[in-house]
Amino acid sequence: MIQVALNLVENALNYTPEGGVTVDLRQVDKEIVFSVADTGIGVPSEHLARIFERFYRVDKARSRFTGGTGLGLSIVKHIVEAHGGRIEVKSVLNAGSTFTVRLPVGDSSI
């Protein structure tokens, strides 16, 4: 789960040229809820359904040398699902994104 947190925070920092990043961790009922919110560039709505796909990048001009491999969010999703959880994203173009991870309470491997 450390890899999940690091990836989400790093992405938020990379895509927030001005503004801020907020990290929140809490228990809600029988779930651990971890969220990373930023005031960055956001993700266009037509790309939201695909951002967890392997090698998918919103900005095709970014190469693995300037913008990663396009694997980070796919890896995050697989880790979260392997722990019985789910990940959600809400984003507004030019206003920011919030990634929320929900995990069942009681999983000692987290």
C-alpha cells in the first residue's frame, strides 16, 4: 500500500504546477478511506474511463522520459484490488482531481 500512496501523491505533485495537494486517511464504517486531492490540471472527462489502463496516457506527447511509462495508475489499481479494495477518481479539467482508495477494515496485509 506504500506504493499506492507514493504513486498517487507523486502524480498529484507532478500535475499541480500551482495550488496544493491534500492527503486524507480515515476509517468510514468498515472501510479505510485514503484520498489524494489536488488543485492541478485535472483530467478531461473523456479520458477518465481509461486512466487505469496499462500504458494509457492522457497527453500522448509525454514520453517515458518526460512523463512516466503510463503504468503507475494501472499498478495502483491492481494493488488496491488485490487487497479487496477499489479506487475511484473525480476530476474537473483545470480544477484538479481526487483519487480515493477504499479498503476493507481488517486486512492485516495492508
